[in-house]
Amino acid sequence: MGEKKSREQFKQLLDHFVTSIREQILNGELEVGEYLPSELILAERFSLSKNSVRKGLDELVNEGLIMKKSRVGNIVASSQLIEKVVLRVGYYPSLEKEASFLTLVEKFEKKHAHIKVQPIALPYDHYHQTVRDFFKNDLVDVVTINYNDFREFKSGPKELFEPFDWNDDVYPFLQEGFRQDHLYVMPFIFSPIVLCYNQQHFRESGLSFPDSSWTWDDLLRAANQLTAGNGHQHGFYFHPLSVNRWPIFLLQNQVYFSRDAEGEVQFDEKKLIESIHVCRNIFEEQGMMQNFLSDSDTDAEQLFAEQNVSMILASYFSLNEMKEHLIQYDIAPLPYFSDARTLLLAIGFAVNKTSLKRDIAKQFVEYMTSEEAQDTIRRETLSLPSMKKVAEMSGGERVFHPSRYSLFREIIPTYRWYTDLGVRFHELREMKNELRLYWSGLTNEELFCKRLRAKLSPSQKEWTQIGRG
């Protein structure tokens, strides 16, 4: 890093400067009408550049504590903060557990006494449409948004989202995912999908723990032995229709949906059928065909926490469900059958381009991606912070981290977005509905492929009326 200050060091110095001057004014050490030392003196005293000092002074002006007099200096204008600015922040409710979100909000407010954050929990269904409506009607200033919802903005995010500068401290592959000519979402937390397993069950069955050499056949053999040896309801389970689970099998078999000049979808039927056969084989051997009634991934996590299943597909986000349970578990890379690939999930922040509080909203995002906030996430949750150096730290955790917690670093080359399949998120949902029929035995392979083409191709809509036959 040399002598050049890192972004985080600079922010700490700037925060210290602003906090120090603010406290001196509020406690009367600097009285109303008194001039602050010159910007040059302040820069030397707080080890900042003059431009950085000016930036800090601007914060104090916004708080109503000082006033700038051209060619004269900065004078204390008031010993009381002006009325608080209310920043409206829309967020996924799950972040309360996955990122200690409300704790971070409180920490931000303590650092910015003139800002009151109003957290607004937004519904998961049609989230991208909710964000669009809330932004256009100036109902929120900043929102959390995941990769899936971000990609649903068909006309692009530029009309709604304020762009960010590239952040050298955040993993580049996360920023690339949220960039469309500009970076429109600043990554906050992320996770690959991994295999989570009960160590005690493996020991009782005399099995070696999973590792990166495992294929899906290896997993099935172990799952059958776990079920037979310990009487557990399932050796392996995942929510069959989760759009964050079954696409992994297509990614691992390099399935890709392309379009011709007329927009008609093209795909390798053989590869697609091979991929969904792997899923179906897992369901059948595990006796899971009846589990299409499962509501969500939470069902799998609950079964695992209750030790009714020995292995599940999980994200680092979902590992937070284990915090309240005394269970011996660890994680491993996903098994593979053609290629070693896993699905990448990410959540970031987007700022409302038309908000009158854009600057304050960006201050909020800067804090949420600062070393202090990111380290709080690392210590208090199992989610992965977007700041590289923090994610790769260890020590000081306040919750149990499995011994292979850091394996996410080893498997970065296997990360793939769902868009690597060549589909939009709403098209994944269409595919899910067709898979439900196929896996239930209500359509055959030929009809499944025809119905899928109909759902994904604009000129074949008549196929959507085909019966289940």
C-alpha cells in the first residue's frame, strides 16, 4: 500500500476530524461566533489534505453548526444541531438476521447525529417493481437490492439509480455483476451455494466428510448410507423448486439458452434433459418426489437444524439460521457432474437518482461498505462481507463459524450468476413451473422441451395453452 492512505484509513481520519470539531462546538469548547483554525492548520492537525478538510467542513455546514465566510474563514454558527434529516431506506427483512442490518443503522446514526434513518421493510414478491414504484414516487432514498431483482429492470437502471464510483476495496467480481456501463449497485454481502453437512451423522455412519472431489453420485451413495445407518428421514435434501438451487445443475452441465435473429430460443435438449435427470434421480432415490409441496429453502434449513436431514444445499446467508442451534456442522464445495460450478448470490445498495437526499444516501452506503460495518457483519453473522480484506479476516467472531468457513475463497473460479444460463429471472420462474410438471410425471421430455420453448420464445405463445397430457 506504500505511503498512500487506503480508502478506509482516509475515512477514519475524516470521521475523526468531523466528530472532534462537532463535539467541541456542542460542548462549548468552540463558542458561537468563534472562527475555526485555518484549513491548512486543520489539515496538518488531523493528517488530512485541504480538500478533505473542506469535505468535512461541508458536513458541519449541513448540520447547521458552522458557516463559511468567503475569504474570511469558517465561523461557529450554532451550538445546536439543526432538525434531523430523515433518510428512508427500503430493505429485505431477512437482512435483520443476515447482516445485523438494524444494528448497523444504529451505528450509522450515532456517527451522523443530524440523520435519522427510517428503515422500511419491503415485500419480497415483485420486489423490483416495488423499488421502481417507490423510487418514481420518491418514497425511499436508498434500497437494498439483490442481483436477481437488479437484473429485472428491463430498460436498464440508469433512469432510476444514481451511479457509484468503483470501489477498490470491494471484490471486483461483485461490482462487475452490478455494472451496466456504470456501477449502479454497491455490493454489501454475498454468498455462493455450498454443501452443508452434519458432522455427527457422518461420524456415526463411518463416512469421510465431503470434499471438492465429490460427484453427485458420491453424494447419493453417502446419503443412502446415512439414511440406512442412522434412520434419519433424509440423507440429503433441498427445496426442489428453489430458483437458487436447481439452476446449479444446468450451470454445471453448461446449458445455455440463446436467441436467433427472430428471438426464438435455442438450447441443447440433450444437455438440458441430462441436467434435470440428475435432479430427478436425487429426488427419487431420496424419496423426495412428494416434497414439491415444500414452500421454500427455509424448510431444508429447519430440517437440518432439527437434525432430520444430514446434508443440504445452503448459502452463507442461510447458515444464519443455525446460529440458535447447537449442531455440529461444516460446509464443503458442491458436488459436480460435468463441471465444478456453483451459483453466486449478492445483495447491494441502490440510491434513488431523483432523491433530494442523494448525497446523504451515498454517505449511508459508504458506511455500510466501510471496514467498521463490514467487520460487524463478519463478527456477528455468517454472511460474507463484500469488502475483500474483511471477508478474508478471522478472529473475534461472536457466532460460531464452521471450520471451512473460508472455503469461499478457494471456489471463487466456480462462481456463476444465473444469467450465465442466458435467461432473465422471470424466465427462471417460467422454467420452474415447467419443471414442476415434468418432475411430477405430468409431461414427458418432448412436451417439456416444447412447452419450455413456448414460454421463452415470443412467436410460440400458442404452446402455453398446451395441456398437461
